[in-house]
Amino acid sequence: MNYVDTIIVIAKEPAPGRCKTRLSPPCTPEEAADLAAAALRDTLEAVAASRALRRVVALDGGAGDWLPPGFEVIEQRGRGLDVRLAAAFVDVAEPALLVGMDTPQLTAVILNDALAALGDADAVLGPACDGGFWAVGLKKPLAAAFVGVAMSTAETGSAQRRRLERLGLQVATLPVMRDVDYISDAAKVAAKAANSHFAATLRALGLDSETSRA
């Protein structure tokens, strides 16, 4: 096994109107930003608790008080998400696992297992319930692994896997997880991570059930 000890979190500054826009309605832009900030805190805490030695945030926007110590911040580059993913791996320039900020139910155990899986494979991919993916890892930073893959569709996960396999990479599959895109996702995720910042914020907003504010 070749140990991988770098995790990248690709994130957007949790500012009103810039993130989690699909939560509105029922959320106001400010409430959606609060939920995004809570999810990001949960994600970064899981990364901090993992065995990763290098922790990087590839950030679109500015850092805030949600950023704990011990994280390196790099600026996202490029227009589309495919290009930004490629740039993050190229800029980090070593084997790495990348996750987003949409899975506040993430734990250090899940991350450690993903790092171990990447140690045994050329790449890893974590499918999401909506057809996308919540994590991707590469032993070598290949821009060709992402550029041109259509993002944010129901076929993104399968298209990403095909791209990795066409590059001749051995791809290990991580567990399926749910991204928080809509309020129904938020309620389901909060139920699985009841002690998270995300769940507490959802409860405080009175949105901890799928029928809230219906």
C-alpha cells in the first residue's frame, strides 16, 4: 500500500446568494448561507480529525471564522467545476483525496477508509445519491481526469468513472453518500448526523423535517 495523507476540500465561501441557492425556497439566502457554513464546519472538523497530514481548502471566495487552524488555503482556478477540480489536484501536486462541502455527515473514519482505498488503487470515486459524486481521489494529478466531464447532472458520477477508466486508472468505489442540494436532502442528512453543526442549524431554523415551511 502507498499511503496517501492529503485531503482537499473544495469549497465556496458561505455567503448569502453565493452558495446553497437550491435551498431557497424555503430558506432565505441568509439561512442557506448559515446551513452552508455549518456543513463546511462539519466537513473541516472531520478532515482535521482524520489521519491526513496535509489539509487543503481549495476556496472560491474569502476565508472566515469557519476555517480551523492547520489548513492550507489555495484559490480555485478556472470557470467550470471540471476545470476547478483539475486545477486543485494540479496545484496540490501530490496524491490526494478531494471532497466537497455538501456532506456534513462525513466522518474521520469514512475519510480514513477512503485514504486507505486510494493507497491501493490509482483513483477512488464516491458516488452520490443524486448521480454525482461526493469524493474523488487521484494518485497522480491528471487534469485530463476532469476537464470536459459534464458536472451537476444525474450522469456526472458515471461519466466521471468512465473518464477515469478510459485513462487506464484502476478505480476503487467508496460508499454512496447523500449531498445536501435541496431541503429534503438536508432533513435526511441531519437525521443521520444529529450531533453535527448542520443538524443544529437546521433545527434552529425550524427546518429539520421535509414538511417544514411547506
